[in-house]
Amino acid sequence: MTWIPVNEPALLPEDFLALKDSFDTGWISSAGKYVDQFESDWATYCGQDHGIAVSNGTAALQVAVEAVGIGAGDEVIMPSYTIISCASSVVRAGAKPVLVDCDPKTFGMVPDQVAQKITPRTKAIMVVHMFGHPVDMDPIAELASKHGLVIIEDAAEVHGAKYLSGRDGPDPVWKTCGGMGHIATFSFFANKLITTGEGGMVVTSNKAYAEKARSLRNLCFRPDRRFLHTEHGHQFRMTNMQAAIGVNQVKRIETIVDRKRAIADQYSTLLSDIEDIQLPMESDWAKNVFWVYSILLGEGHKMDAVEFAARLKEKNIETRPFFLGMHEQPVFHDMGLFIGENYPVTERIARKGLYVPSGLAITDEQIEIVSEAVRETLA
Ligand SMILES: *Cc1c(COP(=O)(O)O)cnc(C)c1O
């Protein structure tokens, strides 16, 4: 049986033609028309006024945190269940990440717990939409406006996902993920719904944040005197070649989302009768883009994710374990952070969850093979 990778991207010949154009015209650095076009197309799609393309999603978070002015003495509330890039960006800005647990079904941060962690030092809430499913944003927006907090939205896993805002009111409206934060970030890594190989973007409708982000991305060169520096920046530029690859994918985002939803649908149909596992869901106020297809073993299941993954690997199927909570990271304990903290849902799912091959290049036949292997393994 051939190896089935956990995530294979699906690039098209027209993506290559744009790349070739940037190459042939010699515009291979971060100067060039594709960067501008990618920024403007993607920001517009998200419902934001400005896009600032950067070298990756981690850099996008770093720029966003600094662009909104987070620094020493500030606290930023974020989920424990996420990638290290989130906490890392706050720590590097000299501020303190403050954690909350995640919802057992959507794996997104729990708004009630956010409320409990607000202090006079809280400056921002970093929302991280997980695995394609949006976080319940209305209560978070309400908290933010009540306490004057900035919402930073990490939308790296939810290109094209939608959230139904105002669902209990007279005028519910679908909003696009990445368009709900005061500032939002994306990754375009090879396993994301839109990919430029490596890449990221900051989007915002706040002009001051956008200008600051643009400056931070490019070493804070001053427009009036280039090599005089009054602020401390980064070199996080995206190349025109990368942006060229992204431009065409923005045009087909709805097709990409439809395919992701079809992949999830097929898996769910094939796996739904297996006992004591939890499959991805979709709240009625959400449009999930199923970035990855996750399988969470029941709490009492004799197997954990490590063994489950090893058994699937024997069948030539690659998987990825879930994130390990930020409060369980030795690197942060060494900094005196999160010591003795517990987030039971994060801890449980970190040990019992993995995701199976679900990249855009996967075939229906491969989904059948993986599903059969999952069934045999769990029988
Ligand atoms: C992928 C990802 C990132 C980081 O993106 P990179 O481009 O790999 O740096 C940040 N946040 C979340 C939630 C992600 O899934």
C-alpha cells in the first residue's frame, strides 16, 4: 500500500504560470505587482481594508501584536490549546500570555473563561479559530468593547470560514473569519487552505495598525529618511514569487472550501458509526471549512493518540497529533509562565486526538482507504 501523507497541497498549472511570470520578469523579491494584488484581494475577501503580506503566519502574529501596541506590562488572553506561535508572539513583545481552556466540541476558546481572566492589565484577546471551525465571536466582541480590548484574530486555520453574528437578534449576519478582529492574521503554509509555500498576512481596517504593521514588516525604514531608525522592526517580507502563487488561489477560494467540506463529509459518512470517537462538527452558527479532519478518541478509550498514530503508520497512513497545551510547555515553565495551571479539556484532547490525511490533493479513494484503516484499528 502506498504512503498517504497527512497533507498534500493541490496546486494548479495557472498558479505556476503566475509564478513563472514573476520569475521571467525578474520581479523575484518582495517588490512586484503580485504582492500588492494578493494583499488587496485577500483583505477584501475577508472584509478588511488593508492587507500586509509577511513571510509566515508566526511573523504575522508577531507583527499584529506589536502593531496594536502590546508591550511590557500588558496581558493578552488566548487559548492554551493552540500552536506556540500565539504565546510566543506575546512573550517576544515583552507581554504576558494569559490562558483559557477550549470548548470540547469546537476546540475554540471559551468566552466565559475569557471574562474571568480580564484584569486591569488586559490589553487584548487573541482568538484562535481551530481546525476550520470559528470561535463563538459575539460574546468575545461584547467583552472586548465593554473593557476596551483589542481583538487579534488568528485565522490561520479558517480561510473562508463564516460565523453567524447576532444569531438571537432580528438581523443575523454571516461574517468571514479574519474579518472580525480589529486585526487578524493568516498563514499560507503548504498545509493551509490557501498556500504560498511559506507565507502569512496581517489584515485590518484600522489605518494606524496597517501603517505600523507595514513598517514593522520592513525593518521600520522611515519614508522620510530610510536609514534613520526610530522604531525596532523585523525583516518579514513575502516575495513576489510567493504572492503570485497565492493570487490564483484567492480566486478559487470557494471551490477550495467546497472541496474541504466534501472531504469532511465523506469521512464523516464513513466513520460516523464507530463507537467512542468524536468527529468534527459544525455549530448551526458556523460554516466550518474543516482545515483538517480530526478524530478524538473517547476519554475511556484504551488507546491514546500516540498508539493510534503508530498503528495507522503501520498501515502507511500519516497523521498528526493534536497540539499540546501551552501550559504544558517546558519552555514557558522555564520562563516562570503557567506553572501549576490546568486546562482539563486541552489536556484530554491533546492526548486523545489526532488528524488524518485531509489535504486538498487527497482523493476519494484515499479517504476510503484511510477510513477503512481507522475502522480496523479501532475495532
Ligand atoms: C499554522 C498556524 C500558524 C503559524 O503559521 P506558520 O506560517 O507556520 O508560521 C499560526 N497559528 C495557527 C493557529 C496555525 O494553525
